[in-house]
Amino acid sequence: MTLWSGRFDTAPDPAAFDFGISFGFDRALFEDDVTGSLAWAEALAAAGVLSAADTTAIVSALREILDQGRREPSWVAGPDEDVHSFVERQLVDRVGDAGRRLHTGRSRNEQVSLDLRLYLRRRIGLLQRAVVKVVAACADQADQAGAALMPSYTHMRRAQPVLVAHFFLSHAAAVRRDYGRLVIAANEADSLTLGSGAVAGTSYGVDTKLLARTLGFSRVVSNSMDASSDRDFVASFLYAISLGMVHLSRMAEDLIIFTGEEHGFFELSDASATGSSMMPQKKNPDPLELVRGKTGRAIGRLTGWLATMKGLPGGYNKDLQEDKEAVFDAEATYAASLAATHAVVSRLAVNSERSGRAASGLLLATDVADYLVSRGMPFRRAHEVVGAMVRRLLAEGRDFSALSMAEWREASEMFGDDAPKAATALASVQARRTPQSTNPDAVKAALADCRKWVASPS
């Protein structure tokens, strides 16, 4: 029997009824549903709705149900429409009519929202810890890289020399922001919906502020009609995961490129790569490719959910049932991707000789132009002078290190004897002055800040 069967005199058509069954996936909310029901029972008792005897029986039975579900997850199963029906059936089986009184003044509309809010507040912390591990792995790589150099890129063309540590800390900076977005998502979910009823509120004098404190919420929703249909917190969670996956995907793309034979700046561990069934020499970055591929899946969950929300009228609509599969799938995708990214990054080896060689050559042109600026030449004129030098060097298959002093001065009389010293990768990174730059002292400070954040993220 369903929770709503009293209104109908005909058994539901399986083709229609089974289409709405959600127990196959919302069983993940079992713990949260029982937790909410325990609080509701106590609130009804405090409001004089439940007798002391009924309250004792209900609370005791719910605790037994919760314990059994935790011990035997496979026990949470059956022909029920959803997890709420399952919990109520188990309760009634144990305490009879007392169990039927628990739903007094409470609607499934507020209950499903409560359960999902409780679930997210419980699970977001696990994702945040996984985010911290990825940041810590990036920090470890930055620390181990020391003074190693590599080229940075714009338009996928070599741009300027940077420390390898600066590269890893650039990805750590993006992933740290993802932690903050999860904080925002948890804050959006931090509102108690109980007391909202189906849409208009409840007729029983339950203490919603006490309920909120009991369940660990910092506030109560402000409007019962809004509460029944509000899934902004779901959209915020899916957005946080989507952008988090985008950052993991970009890191994966960089590492796929830089671990390939054409670059070879880093080496994948055998433990975090796969081989080819046909080509014995291959070491494939499959985990990184899957992170990159699954990012589209996470983005799809966000866009799909926004499309579901956009046309709904006020109040509860069954379309909102689509929120849970989106949340569960996005969460699982992000958790697995964080774990895979950590596994790869933590085992990378830096080929500093090869990355250092790639950080020299004509990508030092900006440093040569800056040298002329330091001697008094306007930057636009310096850009023209060095551009002409680059054009000549490219035609001759040379770089700045091959120039004689006569050739330096042929390009401009403003080049002094120390000009060749400015055209080295090490001089380039040491010349940076801003705190967010690749200057070794700036990178050292950034690494210390990253370590401090890992120890106490915020």
C-alpha cells in the first residue's frame, strides 16, 4: 500500500506507478530519512501531538531501524515506492498505529528536501577532504621540483620560463577555489524545511527553531511555498562539482600533454598508467583521460537539472524527483575523479633536464625587451627591436645564446656587455617582482601558504 492510496479506489497501473518509483536510488537517503524522522517525533511530542508512550515506542523503533540499516545496507530494499515508504513500513511493522502517527503534520514534499539537505551536509565534507588531498599532492610536487624550470604556454605555444613549482601551484590555486564553492553549496543546504507541510505550513505547533538545532541547521526556511520547490541548493552543489571537474580536466589535459614523448617534462608512474593491448611500448594516461571525459558528464548533470527547474510552477512538482540521481551521480563522478587525480599527481616524476632545456631559447624574448626598457627604451620600441632579432634568429636556426656581442649591438646600441646574462631562463624567473609571479622567493612563499591551507583549509 502506498502512502497516498486512501484517495483511490483502483490499483495503480504498473506502467504509470512504476515510472515514479525512486527507491532504487533514493535509498541512499536512508540514514538521513531516519535522522529527520527521529527529530520530528521528538518535535511532535514536545508540541503535545504524540503521547509519551507513542514517542518512546517510535524513537526506539527508529533507532533499531537505523542501526540495522547501517549494519546491513542490503537490508534497505523491498517493493516500496521510495525510502520514506520503506522507513514508515518498517516502523509500522514494529509499533503498529503509533508508527502511523509519525507523519502527522509532515509532508513528503518537505521530507524529501530535508533528507537531501542532510545528505549533502554529510557528504560535502568527504569531497572537501578529497579536494585537500589533491592540493596537497600538487604542493608536494612543487616542493620536490625545487629550482627546476619549464616553459609556460599561451595559445599552446611556449611563452616564458617558469619554475615547475609554479606550474603545480597554479593548479593547486584553482582546486582550492573548488573547496570554497563546496562551502557555499553546504551553506545553501543549511536550512530546515520541516514545518512547511506540503506547501502551506503545518497546523501543529512544532518548535522549528528547536528542530533546526536538533538537526544541526543554522536557520529555518522563510517561506513554506518556496521551501517545497526550492532546489537552488542542488543547483549550487552541481555547479560546484561541474567547475571542480573542469579544473581537474584542465590539470589532466596539461599532464597528458607534458607526460607525452613530445614534451616529456614529467613521467607517469607505472602504477597510474595503462598499456596497449597491441603496442608494447605504450604508457597511456587513461586515468587522466577519464577525468577529462567524465567532466562532460558532470556538466551535463548541471545543465540538465537547470533545464528541469526552469519551467516549474510554484509549489512541489514531481519533476523535482530528478534532483537525486543528478546529485548522486555528480558526487560519485567527482569523488572518483579526485581520487584518480591524486593517484596520478602524487606519483609523477619531474624530468628537470628536459623541461629546463625547453625553457630556454626564443621564449626569452620578453626578457630581452625588458632589458632594453631597463636601459631607457620605450617598451613598444623594444618590442619592435626584439621582434626583428627573433625574425632573424628563426631564419638562421639560432637563439639568443648564439649571439656575439657584435650582433647584440648591431640590433641596438643600448645592449650592454651584460645583455647575454638577461637571456637565460634562470635570470628570467629571478627578474619577476610581483608576489603572484614565478620568482623563486614568491613561489617559496606561495608554497608555504599552500601548506598552511592544507593544514587548515578554509
